[in-house]
Amino acid sequence: MKIIRGTKVNVHPSVIIGDNVVIISDDIFIDEGTVIGDNTKIIAYEKLVIGKNCKIRPNAQFKARSIEIGDFFFSDDNPRPLIIGGGGADRPTARIKIGKRCVIHDSFINVFMPVEIGDDVGLSPSSDILTHGFWSSVLEGYKAKFGAVKIGNNSIIGYRALILPDVTLGNNVSVGAGAVVTKSFPDNVIIGGVPAKIIGEQPIGLTTNQILQILRDLIKEYSEILKDKVDDVTLKETDETILIAGKYRDLNFHIFLFSDVIVVNYGTQIVLCPFTNRYYGKDNVISDDLRDFLRHHGIRIFSRWFKSILPKIGKKLGLKN
């Protein structure tokens, strides 16, 4: 059973919606390539916007006045569900906006007050956000706290970290595992502890030559990983280029690194630009696997969602991608 109900409904034909899914909003827009898992329930009273190529895990539960999710959002199927809503989710202030290329695993995000999450933000498993807190009566002298939460671009919230109400985190902030964040912090800091405090600063940047060397090292590392997945991998390196050649499923492939550009040929050709996270051409199985490898190093070159190639032992055991 699927229920999609609203005054205005615009769902791209390529969107995949699982079984037992409920989506209710006055204004619904879901863009191309998005996948919504089984047993998901989304109520966004006023507006629901989900961008291109998003993946919303099964059993997710969303409820707010408005929900906006940018392109390439990803949530995986962890044991704990992903919940957006909680107490106060019916209020006019219950709004959440999530930027592009964000990963949120199995968090609880309370939206009593607005929550804004920037681009390229990761919430590690079991990390949560609260926007209100209360218990004993204010008439007895106790306090109730309410406050919006904002997380800047390119920030990472560590495993089991907790963001409390009325907190703003700047861009490029790293929150350590298990931290309890009770106040706001500026850009480019590393915070941790209970309560969280500044414990370091982010790198101020690398030279072009340093970046190019890291990229070369990553491609050489990837060639070793490919040996566990495909056949006949060879590596040729010069002062200016690296070439990986091999065979997968009886079809030859080539991965060519020249300066800051990676060209992958495997049936189709795609050009990857790690400096800008852009690509040109048509993706394929090999480029998917390479992009997943790069993703684990924080380099996010997304088109549709992709999977790594299984190791040879997985195929021997009858597993499939």
C-alpha cells in the first residue's frame, strides 16, 4: 500500500517508492532518481521538497511543518530508525532544511524549533539534535529551553554526539564522538567533550602540489584495492600520469590520472574532477567503484547513487552487487 496525498503533488516518474509508504503534504515535490524505502512515513504539513538522487532508508519517520532535503541525500539501513520530528512537530516553528550531499544515518532530529543543516554535512550513527528541553514546571522556578539549531557546510557530527537547543555550528566544524554540544562554535574548529569545547583547528589548506600528490597516492592505493575485485590489474606511472588497466566481466577498462583529472573508460567514458567534485560524461561500474572509494576519503563526486564492486570472495560465495 502507498499513500501520496496533497493539494499539489509533483513526483518525477523515475522516483522509486517502496511498500507501505505514506507521504502527506499540502505541496509535494520529489525530484528524479530518488528512492524512498519501505515502511517510511513522511508528513510535512505545508511543504515537502526532496531533491535529485536521494536515498531515504526504510522505516524512516518524518514529521514537520516543512521539510526540504537537497540533492544526493543519503541514509542507510541501520538498526535504529531515522526520525525527524518528535515533540512539537505540529507547531509553526517545526521546520527542517537539509543541504546537498548530506549523510544522516539513524539520527533523532527534534524540530520543535527550526533546524538548518548545510551542504556536505554528515551525522554519524546515533548522533542526535534537540531543539527543546523541559520537565519540571516553570511555575516552580525551573527553566524550559527552546532554540533553533544550525549546522554549517562541510561539518561532521561524530558518533553518538548530541547537539542541544540554541546551537549554531560554523562551516568546517568537526564534533567528536560522544560530545555534548551546549553552545555555539565558529568556523574551522574541532570540538569534543562533555560539555564540548574547542580541542583543535581544521587544516588551513594545502598547496596545489600537495593536493596533486595526495590524489596520486589515492589512485595508487585504489589500484591495489582493485586487485581484490577484478582481473588483470596493472599500474603504469610516470612523472605526470598514472594509468590503471584491467578487465572486469570480460570487458577492458582504463583509469587515467593526468594532473587533477581522472578519466575512466569502461563501455562509457566519464571524466572526474576531484578539485570541484564535478564530472562529465556517462558513469559506469568502474567509475562507481572508484567514486565510492573516493567518497570514503571525503571526495564527493555524485551523480546517481552507486555501489562498490564486491570482492572476489563475495562472488565465490554467490553474493551479488
